[in-house]
Amino acid sequence: MAVQTLADYQARNESPEVVFWVGCAGSFDERAQRVSRAFASILDAAGVKYAILGTEESCTGDPAKRAGNEFLFQMMAMSNIQMLNAYDVKKIVTTCPHCFNTLRNEYPSLGGNYEVIHHTQFINGLLDSGRLAIEGGAFKGKKIVYHDSCYLGRANGIYEAPRMVIERLDADLQEMKRCRTNGLCCGAGGAQMFKEAEEGNKEVNIERSEEALAENPDIIAVNCPFCMTMLRDGVKHAEKEEQVEVLDIAELVAKAQQG
């Protein structure tokens, strides 16, 4: 897969249509890397001129901020903003709602003003404009349960775009009892991903996974690498990993392209 960096574009005195912010999980987590590849393949199929930052990309600082280290967050954010502004970046797309929320809502006050789009919104736009076409045959008769991530849903009010993408597949979209504005966190947000669980009767991800599994799905669809990890662990805990797949919406679309 030939993915170009912003430095490659600058060397040719060209600008990409959009910068794909890969994020820490999308870069380093083995499972999330598959989502990054799936999204890149979608961009290629749609003929989108995109670039990544490659080794110049750093963490947005979201985990530091959520854990309470504002100083570290601002250091990381200012470094990223300086680099993005040097490249005159205007439009960013990311597969991580945590990166999306931070770039969109936290960076402007520090001088980083960009149009920031989540990949589910971007994919939906490509499908609406006709730049991307998919066939849902690979999912015909499959029951898909969709999980709203906190930072895409309640934090930013984006509920329809992911569902509109899923509805283009020949699948049965199921909603959990707690969904949309009443959705339940997977248990990883607010830097919880990086600390031990507090005392209680049940892990949050087990509770959420049980809600999803109660709908007897073939697939649990997610839009976030944190949710991916937590729900996969929940499905494994229920010993259902042979029956139920946890897939990002980009993976569903990439598969629909092939089938």
C-alpha cells in the first residue's frame, strides 16, 4: 500500500485534499492498524488525494488531558499545531473519536483551527457524492448491532452518519436498549483505558458487551479503537468470539467494496 506523507506532497509543491490523522492506536495497535489500512483502501478506491504525517505525527495529547495533566497536553498540542500550521493544513480526517474530539474542540483555543471530520462522516459523504460505491452482498442477512462511542455521539452529537453507512449494506441494523443520547460507554474513555479498574461488581465493558450480545448479532460495529478493544475483550469474556465479530465501520465498507 503506497501511502504518501505531507512531506512528499510538499516536495512536489502540491497539497492533498485531506490529511488522514492516523492516531496512536491506528499506528501502533495491531488490531487498529487493520482499520487504518481499511480506511486507506477506501480513500484509494474513491480517488481521494490524501496524506499522512508519518513519523511527524505525535499523540494529540487526549489521554494526558483526560488523566488531568493539562501541562503535558498543552506541550503536545502546541507541538502538533506548530507542525500542522507549517504545512498549512486545512482539513483532517481521523478514525479515532478521541483524536477527532481533541483536534476539533481543544486545538482551536491553542491556535489550531482545522476542519476535522470523523471517518464515518467522510465515508458517508463519499457514498452520497457517488465517489464511492459499495455492494452489501457480503452482509446479506447478517445482524449488525451498532455501538455509539462517547466522543462521537454524546460529546459531538454525531449519530446518523455511521448508521447511514451501515444501512447501505444488505444487513439488519439492530439498536441496543441504550443507544444514541442514552448510549453506555465501553469503559475506556476519560483515560480509563490506561489504568486499573476501580472497585465494583462488574467491568463496564462486560456490561456493554452483554447488552450487545443480548441482540444475538453476527457483528458488533464500532467507530473507535478504544471501543474495539473493550468490546472484543467483552465478547471473549462471554466466549462468543467464534460467533460474533467486532468490526470498525471502515472494515465493513472495505469488505463491501470487495464483495
